Amino acid sequence: MKAQASSCRGTMGGGEYVCTLSEELQQRAKEEINEDPERRAQDIEHIRDWLKHQPHIKARTDDWTILRFLRGCKFSLERTKEKLDMYYTCKTLCPEWYKNRDPQDKKLRSILELGMALPLPRVNEGHRRVVLGRPGIRDPTSTSMDDLAQNVLITLDLLLEEDETIGVTGMELVLDTKELTFQHATQMTPVAIKKMSTLFQEGYPVRPKGLNYINTPAAFDTVFNIFKSFMKEKMKRRVHIHGSDLESLYKEVPKEVLPVEYGGTNGTIEEIKKYWLDRVDARRDWLLDDENYGVDESKRPGKAKTSADLFGIEGSFRKLTVD
């Protein structure tokens, strides 16, 4: 397998941000997401000061975390504030996805080993990062939609933490739904899909540039129609359904980016799975520490937010706090 590109910034874990982007990507950042290197530190400090004055939010305030959100919002300070608030609110309202993320936990380990979400090695720094999703490979009799979501979010969190280029190039998703069954589909309820859609579209500083579905089975339409109902119009225009036609996929995702199993030359599924398992193990302390961040709705100025407010979920809301 090709070596995974070292696109991490030089200040992993905190401290002052040091840019590791190529000159080409730095120029793209200026043109496409309004990044001004002369103003960057000032913008980061502005958001950090704002966070310090939000009594309900306990957030990471290092340069790199804040910069990721600024880039994801094209350096709009107000949108960055809204997204940060939404991200930490969702984290707290979805403990089933964000708590108990110890990769040494036996059940979680067995799910991570499936490789349901695999960021593919970068072939070209200028090309958007591709993530391969295989939601149907889990056993629906012993795993749940929450297990899938937790697995995906662990991988996404570490990918965004470690790959600086994504904030500039965006991300492309390839979802192989070959083994998706109606039993999987029944677990993907409108409530669960609305939660995931809200989190990804409103809370995460990512810019999905394409969503490619391949090997679509009979159960696909049922699930996709629910997902589509919660998609923003811009995202709907970026959906490509290829069926079993890999040549169609190659028009959206270069063949050399894909694993051998998908006709590409970019390593095997097993090699990529092993790489990401090693990364998860290496960042175990980060994952455990990340459980400390979220919101305390009892301290939010104005009206506290509930699951019903964010996800349209009726019923009682158990208030969660961050020590």
C-alpha cells in the first residue's frame, strides 16, 4: 500500500498553528475559503475569546481545532460560532455516539475491525480526500445503527484532526451498499437519519463534494429516500448513484484512488483497515479526553436546547452536563 500522506499540521495536540499546506493549497485556501494568512491568527483569537464567554460550552480552544471550524465555514466568524455551538450541542445530545469510545473496549474493537468507514490513502494532495463507507458489512442481529454511527464518527474525528488538506479540498464519499439488507434498513429510522444528517450538515466543519453510491441493493431505495429528505439542496446535487457500474464511479473518483477490490491500485482493504486501526490506537488518549467536551444546557443563555429542538425527537429530555 502507498504510504499515507503526511498532511498533519506541525502542532498536533495544541499550541500555535503552523501551516503545513503546499503553496498550491495555500493559494486555493485564499481563493476558495477566504483564508487570509495575515488575519488567520486574529480570527482564531476572536473565536477563542468568544468561546471563553459562552458559559454553556466546554470546547477545545487550541489553534488547530478553531481553525478547522473557520475553514469549514469559509472564515465567516458568525457561521463558525453557530457551527461550534451546534457541534458541541450534538455531542452532548448524542452520548450513544460520543461516549465510551475506548478502542480497547471489546465490542467497539470488533466493530472497528470491520472497517465500515475507511479514509483512503491520499494519492494527490490537490485531490479531495475520499472515504469509503461499507455500512452493510455489520451483522444487524448483533450491532445497531448507533454502533455504525459511533464507528463512523471516531474515524471522521481522527481524520479531521490529522489531515489538514481536507479543510481546503473537501471530501468525497463512496458508499458501497452491496450487503445492505432490509434488516439494516429497519434500523435506519427517520429519527436516526435526521440526527446523523443534522450532525454532519450543521455541526461538522466538512465540505462534502460528492456522495457516490455503488452496488445498490433492493433495500437501498427505502433508506436513500429517507436520507434524501433531510439533505440540503446543494448536497442533493452532489449525489451520484452508480449501481454496479464502476466505470461510472471512476468518472467521479479517479481509479487510482480506490483500493484493489474496487479496480484501483491504492492498497487493499485489509492494509487500509490495519492503518486506521493503528491510528485509532495511537490516538486513544485523544479519544478518551474528547469525552470531556460538550455543553451544559443548564448554563446556556436563554432557552436550553433539547433533542426535540435539534432532531425533531419528541419525548422527555435528560439534561446532560459536562463537569
